[in-house]
Amino acid sequence: MMDLNENQSSTSQQQNGSKIAGLAVRWVVILLVICGSYYSGFQNGKKGYIFEPKEFKVINQSEAPATVDYSLLWKALDVVGIKYIEKDSINQQKVLYGAIKGAVESLGDPYTTFLEPKTLESFKTDLKGSFGGIGAEVGKKDNNIVIVAPLDDTPAQRAGLLAKDILVAVDGESVLDWSVDQAVGKIRGLKGTEVTLSIFREGKTKPFDVKITRDIIEMKSVKLSYKETTSSDGQKNTIAVITLSRFGDDTKALFDKAVNDILNKNVQGIILDLRNDPGGYLQTSVDVASSWLKSGDLVVSEAHSNGTTNKYNAQGLNRLAGIKTVVLINGGSASAAEILAGALRDHNAAVLIGEKSFGKGSVQELVDLPGGGAVKVTVAKWITPGGKNLNHDGLEPDVAVKLTEEDFNAGKDPQMDKALEEVTK
């Protein structure tokens, strides 16, 4: 999933070859071979293309060998290079990127993508927490470009965009058959400029336009606030509200600071607000979960297509253990947010309130390519400690509470109200 400002929600520590949030990595190897063949082939220009080898042997998941004749691709490019009426204007770099993009997207996985150098740079910048755009995450679900989450206090949120909104057009141009990257490229722009999104929303009879003024988005991933309540017996309660907007570079340090503050306040409960949190680094979600779970408790299992499984265990001091905790989720809670919510519930450390989460339970690995681009490829799926497959399904809340458009426009938050009620029982 990806920010309208290029933040594709994926997960683990950012480094070359690191996991960002399955299909085998051998596809990346095949793509690299193809890239090399393109380069040598295009040098032959009008003479036609000579490629060796013409066949690649691909081993599928059942280990049955299959031979694919890539000479068809070379021949098609040969025809274009020789026959095209304006062949001198062919942008070979654009052809190369287009071919790689098509090959990767043919897998049918919206999270396996080719990132051109410019897109890759923005992708990495967004996880650092400062970027330009409207401040919303987008992804692909059921072949639609959808709003995964409008980020807190951003132009997207102020304009009224909601999680699960379906994007129909950008500035009048249909998004039919667009990739997430294409949508992001059209929506990004300079601060102060406007973009018009055509949106279809559940419950509406037809699409409607939302005009948004772009801005520079600078936000911290962790916010801490307190709410004072009175229980039915007249007791005064102090409730800590931790809002996580993503799992980024600044999250661990800010969360640790919030924990220290909470422990000094003698709170009676904690509300962990993961609504509209599109995810981020896998390891950061493990670090945060470790504040509630015992060292060694399973946070998430990562199941790979080759049958291997990696287990990520809590490793902290579980300093928040014993403090009653409620987690808020909705359709914009995805990826690392779902890992955290699932782990706390499965270990009986928290109750989930709100709406069903997004259902983005796969792991991507970012593999850098020559020339500054990269392939982000799905390599595994996530399983919660209780055995819940997060891939596609999402998490159902323990207590279902809807936040309607009317509630939003009226400034009401029945989900937060229910969380306060639950945490002070």
C-alpha cells in the first residue's frame, strides 16, 4: 500500500534487501537477467535484436520445471525497433522501465511493484515523516485504487476523505487500470496547488468530487494525550491515549518517551489508537508490542512460500503490562498496525474496538536494482500468535463500533467513547 505522497505501507527496517512488510525472490533474478538482455539487444537498433539465452527455466512453487521462451519478447521489441514510423524517437529507458513494470505487475499482486528511481526516492523519504502531497495512504483492493487512510491533521483529512473511499478519477482523468504508483504520481504536486479527486463512497449513489490543496506533510508518528473520566462509582480516572499514525523512523524513540511519561502519571488505562495507521516497519511493531508482552512472547510469524517460517518475539521490558489497554482499529489500520493489534489481543493484553482492519498481511522485500530503481516483491505472509492469517482477511474487532460520515462531520467519535467506557470498567 502506498501513500498518496508515495508512502507505500510496508514493513521492517529500511536497508538494502530489508523486509518492508508471497512470491519467490527468484522473479527478481529473472528480471535482472531480462534487464541485461534489453541493454545489449537495444544496441543492435535497426539491425534487430540478438539475445542469448532465448529460454529461461522457471521452477514454480510445486518444484515442477517449466520452460518459458522469452524470444517472443525480444521479437516484439525487434518489430517495434525496425517498423515503428518514428523509431528514432523511442525512449529506450522508458521502454525498459515499462517492460519491467509490466513483468512485475503480471504477477497480480498489488504489493509487488517496480519502483523507478524517482518513485523509490519518494518512497524512502515518506517513511522518514516529511513529504509533500495531501496526506493520505492509498492501496489497491478488489482491483480498485482505494483510500487506505487519511493521515491525522492533513489536507486529506480536513477535506473529508475516509478510509475505503474508492478513487474514480484524478483531475478528471479516469484511474481505470492505473497502478498505485500512477495514482500517486498524479496526485502529488507542489504545495499550494490543487488536485480534484473523484470519489465513490459506500452508501452513495454516484461519485462526487473532492478538491484538495496540497501541502508539505510533516508529522510525528506518535502523539500522547490524556483524558480525565469519572467511573460509575465516582472515581476519577486518568486515561492515556497513544495515537500511532505509522511505524516509521521516529516511532520507537517517540513511543519510548511516551511510555516514560505514562508511567510517571499513574494512569488507570491506555487507549492505543491505530485507526488509519497504514503500517511501516515490521521491527518497529515488534518493539512497540514488547512494551506490553513478556520477553519471548510471539508477536508474529512470517510464513514464506518455500515452507520456512520466521518468528518475531517480544524483547522488551513489558513496562505497560498490567495496565488495562484498549486498541482502536478501523478499515485504515493495516500491515504493521494489524500485527500489533493482533499480537496484543492474542496474548490477552488488549481488547479491540472499532471496525474490521484493512487486511494487508504480506511481507515485501525491497531489492535495489542498477540505475537507482528497485523491485518491491512480496515474499511472505503474516500469521498472528493465535493463528490468524492477516493476508487479505483483516482483523475483526471484539467490540464493533462504526464511525459514520455523519459522526465525522459532527465532530463525534463513538469509537473513542466506547474505548473510554471499556477501559474504565
